[in-house]
Amino acid sequence: MNSAKEFVCWALTHARPSSIPEDALLPVSRKYCGTEIWNYLYGSVRVRTDKATLDRYFENHYKAQMTRERFDALTADWPEDGFATDCQGLLDAWLTYIKRKPTDINADMNYRLWCADKGRIGEIAREWRIGEAVFRANDAGKMTHVGWICGFMPGGDPLVVEARGIAYGVVVTRLSRRDFTHRGIMSTKFDYEAEEKPMTEPVIFEKTSPMAQGEAYLAMQKALNLAGYTDGEGKTLEEDGKWGGRSQQAFGKLIAAHAAGTAPTEETPENPEENPTETPTENPETGAEEGMTPVVLCCGGVRITVEQAG
């Protein structure tokens, strides 16, 4: 089961920072929001926004809705190496590329197949929950759009993270100012209690596309810098929480040092005056896979569990 909060925090990394109210109460630090802004293309799940892709989506999805001039104006500043997705595609991308569970459905299927405790917004009195899905239904009752509760305003107004449309991209909006009609708890896919529990699933430090990011990766970058592990060019890492090639190179040096017997272990911390502190990388009681032996290293005063073949 997936953590609803984990998905929301990831989705916020793709939201335009300018769309987030200054006094928004979010489940993640604002410095992680909008670190990789995504745009919107109908019918897509995390596709590149290069010219060939835009041409294809115009022909297949937008030609009947707008002129080519209008389409080009809306997409003029999109980076060729950027990404776009549609509303349900935001969740599908997370499930497919982050959780490695290939998914491609639509908003209506989400509501019908994945949601419980659902119905019209005005008919459900329970409190809102982070990660709860909100939908817009058409006149025939089919769900045509979806977003997710991602936080609250100080007065209690829920905030929604959504891939809103080609003119907006992924943004944060106030529920009270949008036209959502239905809501539902995605109990088939999300564990809403996970936000109350410490994360026991290990963080995998490897280069991925899209780039992995978050507080665990920031903690590791800081630890690597403190311990003197540099990238392939001998440079210290930028501490931005984004796990790319340079971070992977430095991490590889740590693993190589351990294999050679030169890396500090839990019994021989780099600075005996410091007490190593836990990072949310892994619970050694539950995180080791079958056939793997957890080894505890100390890096920059941070205690890290690494798995090696047993």
C-alpha cells in the first residue's frame, strides 16, 4: 500500500511555486515545492515536451479545440527536456516511475474502482484528509478531472494539487475557488494512516528519471559533503535534495570506500565526540531484503544502513 502523504509531497515538487499561497499549510517544506515544474498535456503520463511530442499531441488532442497559433503560444516557454502530464497522469506517473507499478487509467476509473467513502462534496461531512481525491463530474455523471488535497489555508480551506490544464500545468488551487463536485478516499491505492507512522520502506539511492528528490536525499548529500566524498570531478555536492549523477558518483565513492575497508563503520565513527543520528533511509529490523545483509556505516556524522549481498 502506498502512502497518500508521500504521493502528495512528490506531486508538490512539480507544482508551480507561484500558485502556492504564501500562508499555505503543507505536509512538506516549501523549499521542495516546484523543484521540477511539470506542464499539462491531455492524454499524457509524464511525456517529454520536445517539439516532436508537442506536434503529436496537437494533432491528436488539440487540433479540434484551438488553433496552432494558440497552442504554440501556450507552449512557447516549455523546455524541450521538461515533462508534461494530464490530471490522472500525475498519479499514474508517480505509480509508474517512482513506485515502479505501471499505471495508465483515467479520472472516472479512479473514482469508480479505487475510491471508497465517496460521493458529492456537499453530501459528505467528514474532515478532509491529505491525499483525498477530488473530482469534477460532467452532466452525465462521468468524472472528467481529478486532483488531491495537499494542504490547508490557515482558516481551514483545503488546497488541491492538480494538473489543471494546458494553460496552467501542475498547480495548487483552493478548493473553494474551483468547480470540483465529488470526493473520495482512494483506499484501494493509498494508506492514509501512513502519514501518522514513521517511514520503514528503504530509500534507494540511485539515479532515476524523473530525478528522485526529497529530505532523505538532502540528508545524504549533506552527509557525503561532511565526510569529504565528492563527485566524479572532485567537487562537493550541491545540497538541493535532488539525486542526480553527481550525487550518485559521490555515493559510489562511499560504497567503494566501505568495500575497501576504509570507510568508517558504526563502531568507528569519523568523529568519536559526535553521536551518529538516524536518517530515514531504512529500518535495519525490517528493511533488509531476503538474501541481503544490512551494514551500518557512518558518513558525515550520519548513521546509514546499506545492504550488501550476504
